Amino acid sequence: MSSPSSPTRGRPARLDRARTIRTALDLLDESGLDALTMRRLADAVGAQAGALYRYFATKQDLLTAMAERMVDGVADAAGPAGDGDWSERAARLARALRTALLAHRDGARVFAGTHSTGPNTLGFADSLVGVLREAGFGDDEAARALYAVANFTVGHTLEEQAALRPEDGGTTDAGDLREAVETGTYPHLTATLPVLTSTDFTAHFEFGLRLLLDGLRAARQ
């Protein structure tokens, strides 16, 4: 039996929102954000380009739906109340968000350009604010801490994905940085060059996240 989104008797497939978003994410992984167009997506789902606008008024609407799909399940990373120290629960949420964005090529670029109000995005935000409020942070502090953690995580992941460019065969900017520092007079950068050119992005992320959470802990005392 054919599904509602499968071609039947030679007719074009009927559009399905969920299937279209999945296909868009597949195209993103295959060719990157710059190559993702409404026309290419329409071809991939076997529909006319204009038919996509039934679900997505603009490409931005499509990207917002993709961002929302990417963070499905991230809110659950905090675990139930009392499941560890508040800072560890907040860290788990930040790590889960980074992992979700890294799961897709240009994932952070897609997410950073959208402002989804869907249940997955709001669920993540609500979980993080809840963790902070339960720990004794005031409402204003919790709201601003949400922005700080989310912006750090998305920004770091954005730079992380930009550092490894698939179009260049997987090379990074580390070689250019090393050459520029070593051929100039930058003694402090030279001393720290091994870390500055390291591609251990998890270590970079964990260091920044720890600083941020330690700062929140200090501000709460």
C-alpha cells in the first residue's frame, strides 16, 4: 500500500510537511546551506516549486522548520529535577544542543538565522530556565543566563563548523594561522599556538562552558 506521500499511478507525490523537512535536512547534509534552494527541494520531493509554499511561505520559514526539527529531544537532556547539580544539568542541555547542531552540515548556521517558537526550541529554553530557577536564580537572571548559554553554544558551534570546510577537502584555517603567527612578531600567540591551532573543539567548548557556568555560580553567591 502506498503512503500519502508516495507517488501513485504515475501522479506526483502529494506533499507532506514532515517528509519535506526530512528531505531538506538530507539535502543540507549532502550539499550545505548555500546549495539548498526551494527549487532543488521541490525536485527532491517530486513537486512543483510553488507547491512548497503551501507549507512554507518563504525559505526562511523552511529554515525555521528545519531548525526546530534539528533540536528534537534536546530538552530532555537536563533529566528530572534533582538529577545532579544544577550546573551539570545546564551543561548537559548545552552539550545536547551542540550535538544536535553538529549532526547536520551547517546546522549552526541554520539555527542561528531562525527564531523558532516551536515546542522543541521552547522546550529546550524552558528546561534550561527551569533548571536555573530551581537552583535559586531570579527570573531575570535565569532569562539572561538562557541567552548567555544558548548564544555561547550556537556561536561556538558556528565557528566550529566553519573551521572545517568540506569544500576545501576537510582542511582547516589552522595552517594559515600558524604561518601568519610564525612569520610575524607575536610572542604570546607563538607560546599558545598549539592550543590556538588545535582542532579539539570539544575541549575548547568545555573550557568556555565551564567558565560561563562558574561565572553564573559566582554571581549567584
